[in-house]
Amino acid sequence: MTSIDGHQDAAEPIDGLRRVVATISSGQFDLEPQDLHAVSRLSGGSESLVHEHLSSLDAQGRFALIERLRQLGADFGGYDFTVVFAAMASDDDVSVRTVAVTGLGQCETAGATQSLLDVAKSIEEDHGVRREAVSALGEVAMRVELGWAASEGADGVVEALRTIAEDEMEDEEIRASALSAVAVASETWVAALIEEAFDSDAAALHLGAVEAMGRSADESWLPVLEGSLVAEDEDERLAAVQAIGEIGSEEGTPMLLELFDDPTASEEVVRGAVAALGEIGSEEALEELEQLRTHPAATVRETAQAALDSASWQDDFDDLGAGRASDPWRE
């Protein structure tokens, strides 16, 4: 069938893929919705056809195509590019594989989950690509925990992440990523795994444990995180700030507020604390954010405003500020 512009109708998935490739090849990025819907209907087992059609593009072109599909898949519902992403997860170019794995992390399908597991378990794969797959599996694990992944073929994801996190022969950064990813699981062994990693001499595992504390959303880690807020390592301090925000407990608010009087806290740590207060969203936290809108540092003021705007619930900030100094940062 032919449309009025002379092009073959893109109702068939392969026709849609061919036209998408041709558009990217010509340097354009405005892909037709009917072509995108056609590509999203590619069936499992079509991976070899995807490779065949994308082989006409160089690595830069393949990256551009996959990245464009990833962006569209994230921005709009109704598209499922699992088959294309899964096919390009075995591309010759590492950057193409990386963005393909990122795309798979957005696809809530059994095929995407299986592809991510295959990449995560492949010891021959590039470490960066594997870490991306492990992180994406953490989002699957989160959906499992929330009961949203029943149709994703997610059985075994948590156990696979645990296996990677516990494997002493595995790359330490990948183990740390797996630990952070699996921390969302409400399993009895998770806390012990985090504690063991925190006590490790390996910097990557120690940092991964701090990140895992936040992912676990377990308030019992707050005393440990309070210690990490004054650690010598900047990355650990930043991770602790973020973790406190992820836990979201009001008990974390005083810990974060101390950072504003800490001369050793970098601007990045302070900005992180501002954002974490927004995640906590308690009355005290929101009151402090309102006051931080007059902070001398523009980046802190901007972060405070952004945190207020994105808070899960808002109150009347004028009332919250009643009785306080109008500008506590001025002398």
C-alpha cells in the first residue's frame, strides 16, 4: 500500500524500521509517529533483521537512532522498543550497547528484563555496560517490590543481583551497583549484606553500601549515615546526603541542617542537603527550604526553590515562616 506522499505504508514493522533508519541516515531526527508505532510492534526474534537494517548506519548513526528511540520511549507512552534495544545491546560499539541497555531499563517487558539479565551476567561485557544493566535491574527490582512487575518476567532478578553483590571474584564497582540495586528488596539478608559492604576496605563497596542504605528506605540506617555526613571522602558525604533524602524521615532533617553551619561542607554537599530536605518534605524541612531562598549562594537559592516546587505536598510557606527572621543569612 502507498500513501499520498509516495512512500510505502509503514503499517508493517520492518517498513517502519526501514523508514526510521532512512530518516536518521539523512541527518533528520523528526521520526513519524506511524513509523515509531510500527517499530514498536516488532516481534521477538526479529533481532537479526534489526541488525541488518541498522548496519547501513555507522556507529554514530546507530547511537543517534537508539538514543532518539530511548528519548521518545521515555517521553511518550505507547511505544515499546524492546526488540530494537535488545538487538543493539550486542552491537560492536560500546556506546551503542550502553544506550541500548539504558533503553531496555525503560521497557517494562519480560524481554527487556531477560536481556538486562543476560548483559549483567556476561563477564565478557564491558564493565560500564554491565553496571548500566545492573542499575536498570534495580528499577525492575523496585517494581517487583511494589508488586508492579508481575508480567515482566522478573522472577530471579533479586536473586541475580544478590549473586553479583556477593561474588568476591566480581568487579568491586559492579558489586557495589548490584548492592545498591538489590537494597530495595524487603528480604532479611539485605541489611547484613549492606553492613558487610560498609565495613569493607574496598572503597567502591563502602560507597555502594551508603547508597544502598538510601535505596532501602530503612530509618535504622540514619545513625550510620549521620557519621558519613562528616566523612573525609566527598563522594561518601554526597551519597549520605542523598540517602537521607531517599529515606525521607523527619529524623534526618536535623542532620542535614547541621551541614549549613559546617565550614568543611562543599557547595555541592550543601546543594545536595537542600534537595534532600525537599525529598523529606516535613514541615520543618519545608520551613528551612523557605528560609534558604535567601541564602547568599545563588545555587543554593535555586536548589531550594526547585525543591519547594517539586515537594510532594506543599503548605502555606508564608505561614510557616511567621515569627522567623525575614532574612537569617544577612548580618
